Amino acid sequence: MAYKVLTVRMPKNIVNEISNLSSDENVEKSVLLRQLLSLGLKQKRVQRAIAKYKTGKISFGKAVELSGVDYRAFIDEMKKTGEITRYSKRRLLEEVKDL
């Protein structure tokens, strides 16, 4: 995988926390930061998909696709936020089958 350099300004407390985690996990800071960014991006994709689904801008199937997780994981994430699907179980399974 090709990497590109990205410069970011961060508050000292976050830099300190990154340093501590890096030491605790015995990994380089750059590796840890890539892992953290990857986790954060995944979470953001799911949140964005839920928000668009909630407002009716996209269907459940499209929300699952946009989130980047499978439909069961997406439903679990929706439950965590208190959201539920707008479909019956049968309709939901039909739509997910088409993914």
C-alpha cells in the first residue's frame, strides 16, 4: 500500500494519549494513528449512513452499502443509537437479499 504524508495539528492531551497507547501496545505512533483513523472512519461511515437513512434520504439497503458493514452489523449499530428500521422483517430481508 502506498502512503502519503499528512500533517495534522493536535492538542497536547491527544498527543500524550497517542504516545501512551503507542508505548503500551508496543507499536509505532504512525501505525497506531493509522489504526485509530481507520476505526474512526468506519464509525463515521456508519453514523452517516444511519443519519441519511433516518431522514429518509436513502433506503435501508443503500445505508448498509454506504456504511461498509454487513446488514446485521448495521442493524446492531442502529440499535445502539436507538434507531429501528422503517421496514417489516420480511421487507427488510427482501431488500438485503438484493445486496
